Amino acid sequence: MIQEKNQPTELAKLGEFGLIELLTKNIKLKNSSSIKGVGDDAAVIKTTKTQVVTTDILTEGIHFDLIYTPPKHLGYKAAIVNFSDIYAMNATPKQLLISIAMSNKISLEFVNELYSGLYLACDNYGVDVIGGDTTSSVTGITISITVIGEANSNEIVYRNGAKETDIICVTGNLGAAYMGLQLLEREKQVFQEIGAQPDFAGKEYVLERFLKPEAKKNVIELLKKIKVKPTSMIDISDGLASEMHHICKQSQVGCKIYVAKIPIDYVTAEVAENFNLEPLIPALNGGEDYELLFTINVNDFEKIKPYAEIRVIGHIMNKEQGLNLITEDGNFIELKAQGWDTYAQ
Amino acid sequence: MIQEKNQPTELAKLGEFGLIELLTKNIKLKNSSSIKGVGDDAAVIKTTKTQVVTTDILTEGIHFDLIYTPPKHLGYKAAIVNFSDIYAMNATPKQLLISIAMSNKISLEFVNELYSGLYLACDNYGVDVIGGDTTSSVTGITISITVIGEANSNEIVYRNGAKETDIICVTGNLGAAYMGLQLLEREKQVFQEIGAQPDFAGKEYVLERFLKPEAKKNVIELLKKIKVKPTSMIDISDGLASEMHHICKQSQVGCKIYVAKIPIDYVTAEVAENFNLEPLIPALNGGEDYELLFTINVNDFEKIKPYAEIRVIGHIMNKEQGLNLITEDGNFIELKAQGWDTYAQ
């Protein structure tokens, strides 16, 4: 395209078909189940496996703030949050469809960056972009993504299979993304009030966890390798407490979680303390970590023991015993769900 | 729910989980390929057939105007436009996922109506709602729907299979939805300016075609019954001219379309004339009719001949001959694509 330097290109100049052509022309399908991608009334898929399908919708001003979210990160994260749901079923993501509504004030350069992030995520996770829809909106950006994954029927893990005495595990560490968000929100306010540039030195870890999360592909591959099939699984998008409630409700069980065993990174703890916040709070109730929470049979404990990325935090109990947090001094506290609710802001 | 009469219920009172629970509690899966629906990280599907997948995003103020669109019709139409894409692949829709972003000023009653329209469409077309996402937006409503359909591999019809001498067919009649939209827009303006209530007597047909379209399930079933497999097919969402361009471009062919053979309902013609518009204009360039445009081998002509719902409007020519309209007095005019572009409004 020929354009004057530094002049953003308006979407209206390209038109909807021109924009779609530009955004999809370099797609090469990687998976054998992706028969036909973008370019017809619908995409075509053929697989002998069982499929899992998830969808997510992200709206500007609710799920993301363009003041501190680079468009490439936004595209990357929008894909990742859906891959995370697929891995939480113990499946592998294969196809993605993206629909995006945005006002025609948005520049082509912005859209290109957003899609470059999306394609990067798809490349990193072996996923094909097979379709989508691009349209204008009166104001703001809305991104809707659907991802289809595959697994053998007997591999699929639901939320409802946890049994009494099962061990409760989480991957990675918790609360980091939430503290990253708090940091960005505070510095945005400081910048808006007094124009001071933010200093994030030493705190990059929590920013990255919020802005560029990864899905737990490695853990799902590890569990397959060591032949452990979780009895129940969920991804942590709304906070550990809320997700534990989903598993316990659907499996009709109770649980016991040891505060001392909940993994928290030291940067997360440091930033939390800087906000006068007990680090346990973001770890329990902060969202968007996209770690996995799962339960395994006690007999599988020895198999997962060598792997630092999987941490045992408690075990499943009888439903009547309820959901419990065990404090470091041995007290029982009720585990309350206080996940993120977009209607309660 | 207990609530004061006539008081709209705020979404914030229910919360996101409460809303999802309320909207999905009555779902019963109908299709054998729908293994698990709403309620886990992802839905689960198992089929031996080939699948087709389509997605669409609709934004308030661009695709629909709540002043004259009842929420139940909106939900119905949002599903139908996706079913139409599935039928245009010669497949049958089976599963649907709906994501909706809406401000918390919207009442639960509105959302309930919208979903009742969506469920009605799914019941009428034998489709299962297997998942979705519900979230808030800063302003307005955005609806994103993904539909998955099934077919045998050898049944799928693409846009790129039209061959020279093939016959070009359309279903139903064209331009009605566009004239329905024009009528609604004009009466909205009259109402806003002088408060006059609209009088739509005798024009209900074009309103219904715009507000409550149907997908061409019956035609796809008929073609199967009479053993006709189209060589190419597309649904008419952006106008006949634009869709014919897609088929010719992808099939690398030209075409000849007879103006006199383009089916136009008399109500459409009447309303068009009332707007001082040549009825051919909405028939060629008006969108949202959701009829099917397809090509068949000449040898199949006798098979389709008895069926009034399928009209032959021309035939496929060599690419070099271009895309042509033949007027009633035998003149050739170039067929130009002037479909709807949301970025060019």
C-alpha cells in the first residue's frame, strides 16, 4: 500500500472485503483437520477425534484498556484465553475464528498489530485461523473468538469428576496478573493526574502475566507423558476461590486448601505489599492468571511429585465438610468465591 | 423470580453467573453429536461427518436498530443469518454458541426476549445451543454467534465450482428485506419528526423479510431429495450482484443474468416504486434476503424445473466474457457489485 508516512490508514478506504483480504492473505493451514479456511460461507473441518469448543467475548473499557494495552498483546491474549479453556478440557486447540467489531476511526496499523499478535499466538500453539467476521461498530472495539480443539474421547476432563481424597493441584503461581493490572491502573491514574511516566523496573513479571499470558500447553503435554489424567480440571480465569467453587459444585464435593501451599511469586507478593494487600487476596480472588486447577487420584501423586510446575495445595473432601482454607496456624476458614463479575463493577 | 410488576430487572442484581444460569437452564440437547453443552470450560462434540463452521458479529447501531427491532426478532435473526451460511455450504446446522456484550442498563426482560427468539430459531432448525459468553459493555449491544453444521464430505458445496454452461439459480425472491429496512427507516424518521404512528398495512411482507428472515432449509432438503448437488453456492446477504461476483471470482468464470428472470415480489416492487426506486436496484444490491444463489449442471435442469421456489436467472460463461446483465430489450450491461460495506456508510 502506498500512503504518506506516519499517516494512519483509515479502514473506510479499504472497505470490509479489502480489510479481510489484507488480514487473511498470508494464512497457511497447519492442521490436517482444517480442510478449508477463510473465503467461503463457512470453514470446513474433518476429524475422527472428539472436539471441544469454547467462545469468549472481550469489550473495550471492560476487559481491556487501550491506554496501556498494546494491540499486539491484545490480539495475543484474546487467543490465549480461549486456548486456556481448551487445555482445561485436556484437549489441544486446533482452529480459531475471530470476529471483530470496531469503529472506523481505528487505523489499519492498529488492526494489523492486533492480528499480528493473534497470528503469533496461533503459530506458537499450532492453531489455524479458519474464519471470522469483521465489521464496524458505533464506538469501541469488541473481539469475539471461538476456538475448536481435539482430543480422544477418553481423554476429556470435565469439572465434575473430583472424588473424595483426590489431590488438588495448581500450575505455576497465582495472583500475578491481578497485581499487574493494579499496577497499570495506578500508573495510568498518576500519568493522567500529574503526567509522570511510570517506572516498572523490577515489576515486569506481573505486567507480563497480565498483558501477555500463556496457556498451559506444557502442563497438558506433561500430564500425557507421565500418564496422569486429572479427575476434574478448570482454568483459573476468575481466581482460585471461584474456580474451586465450580469444581466442588459440579463434582458435589468439599475441599481443604492449605494457605501455605498456594504458590505466589515473590514479585507478586512484593507488589501486593506495596498496595497494602495481603498477597493471599490476589492469589485467591484475582483473575486472569490462566493457570490450571485440577484434581488427581491419590495414587498418581508420585508421578507428579518431581515436577515443580505442579503444586499440590490440598485435597477433596466430603460435600458436607464444605470448602475450607487451612491457615498457617491450622485454623479452618470458609473459602468464599469472590471472582470477577463484569456486571458487578 | 419475584419482582415488582412492570419494574425492569437490572442485570447487575443477577450477576454474570446468575444470568447465564437463568438463560441456559432449560436447554435440552437434541443432536447426537452434541455430547456436552453449557457448563464447563468448553462444549464437547463428536461426529463422524465433515463439519462446517461460520461466525457473525452484529453491533447495535450498525446491524440493528432497537427502535424498530423487537428483541425476540433480533435473537431469531441473529441465529438465522448463521444457519443461512451453513445451508449455503449444503450442510445442516447442528450446534450454536452465542456471545453477547451489553451494558448493564439493559433489563433482564429484554435479554430474556432476545434469547427466546434465539431458542425459537434453534428449535425450528434443530440446532443445539452448546455454549457462549455473557459480559457487559460500556455501551450498546454486540452479539456474536458461531454455528457448526454437518454434511458428508462429498456433499459440501463451495463458491468455486461453477463451470461454463452451468445454470444460475436463485431461491425465493430478492430485494424484499432491503425495502423493509427502507420503510422502517422512513417511518422512524417521520415518527421522530412529527410523532406520527406508522401505517404498514399491505406492506407486512417486506417488513417480515427484514425483521424475521428464514434460512433456506427447505431448498437444501429439496435438492437432496431430487439428487441435485449444486456446482457452487452462496447465500445472498449482501445482494445478488455482490454474491455473483464472489462466485465468478472464485470459480474463475463469467456470467449472463437476465433482468426479466430475477424474481421480485409485487409488494417489494410496490414499495420500491413508492420510494421512486427501480425494483431491480434492491433486487441486485439490497442485502439480507438470505436466499440462496447457486449453479447447477445443465443436465440437472429438468430435475429442478417443477419447483417454483427455484428460479433460473441465467448461466455461467467464460471468464473473458465478464459478468453481464441482459436487459429486457436484449442489451448487455456490466453487472457491478455494490453490496453493503459497513465501513463505507
